[in-house]
Amino acid sequence: MQYKYVAYNQQKQLVNGKVDAPNETVAQDMLTLSGLKTVSLKVAKPLLDKDKILGTTYKISNREIIMFSRQLALMIESGFDIAASLDLLESQITNKGLKKVVQTIVQDIRNGMKPSQAFAKHPVAFSGLYCRTIAVAEETGNLEKALRQMADHIEKNANAAKKIKGALMYPVMVLILMIGVIAIMVTFVVPSFEGLYAELGANVPLPAQILLDATNFLTSWGLYILGAIGALIVAYVILTRSEEGKYQRDKVMLRIPLIGKIIILSELSRVAATISTLFRAGVPLPEVMTLASQSCENRVIARALTDVRQEMLQGQGLARPMSQRAIFPALMVQMASVGESTGNLDSTMDTVAVSYGMEADDRTAVMTGLITPITGIIMGGLVAFLAVALVSTMYGMMGQIQG
């Protein structure tokens, strides 16, 4: 990623320019090492982001990045240099977006750029976490190991997200089906019965009357209800454009019964796995915490991690700041404390990641088990009510005709 900076040099002159780095922390460190005192530092956004356009046009999936990382690790382990390995892989890639990205990376590496810097130019395909791990591996000479670690890390996160989406898919599909059934009844079935009863001048049975009243209400107020829903959606979109709005949205998500706990466990599992992976790769702990917070999807947890990092830099360690925030459970705090004291933070955080991942899976299974019968009961109740209303209506009409 490229950053624009304004800084003072050693001669106290104001200078500006651009620097390539996987994230803002690394960019700041690079400027400091160059003898510059930073005044401002922000991401350089081109008028046309070719990488973003490619990523939108040809979606690059996690599965493709996982396969690419493992194949690249195998090629390097076999004795090929990274440029030759990328060349060989590029000829086998079918995704046009990833193929173009790899072509650009090969060119940049052959022009003298470090692999981590070349990867960092394509954030749509390779995250800051990925690029920083590669940067550390360049220094230690364990590039193939780092690539496999990142492949495993991405795969674990993708599987966790897939399970949560799968658990929520069933109730959404049932809700859509219910809305469709109600719409058909209100639009076509009920009005015809209402017309028949009006012609016969008969008394409408109670179930049918309830259905007719509901239909009349929706017919009279349906547009207003849709308008109100549309206004709420627009307001939600506007409010969640700001960082504070997104923070409040994520805060509400964590308070939803059943779902909130699953989100917390899944996020903390990914955070622990990120800390484990980066610490094992040799990334300094302050930078590990920065990358962990940046990779966190929930802003409440991300902000808590940022606060922990700030207090850690003040000499309070990792476990103590965590213990002062309720978002971090006792197990994670204790394991962080043990990891700090023994120097095995990667192992203890890996244990936390596995433990919370399993608990999130168990809770997801329980939630799915509860949702299935509940939605079945609701759907069955709706169908039963409609059946009773229609049958009572038909019997009522037959009685009027015979009478």
C-alpha cells in the first residue's frame, strides 16, 4: 500500500512524498528510520484504483488465495526463486483478476522491489496481515513457512464465517417464504372470498374475518409500511457510513441474544489466531496488536484491541489491559498472562483460538437447532391458520347456499 507523507527532514525542511508499506505503522517506522519527523501520513488514493477495479470485476476468493499461497510455498521449497515461482503459477491461474495481480507482482520484484512491498500494492487480494507476515519472513528466510501459515489462517477464518452465514441462511429463507405466502393470500385469495361474502350478505366466520381485517389493513397501509421500512433502511445506511455509526451498529450486534455471543467467540478466535500466527512469524508484539485490530471485523473488539496496545506501550503488558475490559473473557486473559511470562504467546493464543472456535461452532449448532423448530412452528401455525380460515369460509358459503 502507498502512503503520502509530509515531514521535516534533518535540516528542518518540510518535505513530502510517497512510501510503500503494508500498513501505516510500518510506513511510520520507515520514515523515522530515514530521519524524517512525520507531520501527516495518509493512504495515497489514486483517481483510478486498477487493483480495486480488477477485484470488483473479477472477484478474488479466499479459496484462490489459499491455493495460491500453498502452491507458492511448495515452489519455493522446491528450490525456485520467488519470481520464477510466481511466473509458473501465473500461467496456471484462471481468475483474471488474480492473474493480473501476480503479473504485476512479478514485474515489481524483477525491478528490484521486495516481495512484501510488491504484494502490499494489491490490498484487494492480499491483506496488511498477509504482507507484514511476508515482510518478516523475508528477514528470517522462512518464506514458505509463512505462506503456509497465512493459508491456514485464511482458511480458518473463512470456515468460521461460512458457518455463521450458513446458520443464518435458513431463517432468512423461511422468512422470505412466509412473506411470499402472505403476499399471495392478500393479493389473490382473500379478496375473492370477500367479494363472495358481500354478494351473499352472509356473516363472515371469525378466522376469515381476522384474515380479511389483516388484508384490508395491509392494503390500506401497505405503501406507508413499505415507505417507513425504506426510510429506516436509508437512515441505517447513512448512519453507518461514519466510523461512530459503524461502531454503534457492531455494539448492538454483540447484544443480540444467541448471535452476539457467537460473534464475540468467532472474532476473539480469529484475533487469537492472528496473534499466534504473527508472533510465531517474529512480528513485534505492538505491531501484532495493530494488525490484529485492523483485521478484526467488529469495531467494538477492534477498538478494545487498540486501547490494549496503547496501554501495552506504556509498560502495562498484554494481560493486564485485557483484564480491564469485559469484552475479553477470563480464559483469554489468563492464557495471555501465561504466554507473556513463558515467552510462548504463540502457543497459548493458538490454544485460545482453537477453544473459542470450537465453542463458537457448538453455539452455532445449538442456535441452528433452535431456529429450525421455531421457524417450523411459526410457518406451520401460519399455514394452519390460513387453512382454518379458508375451510371455515367455504363451509360458511356452502351453508348460505343451502339455506
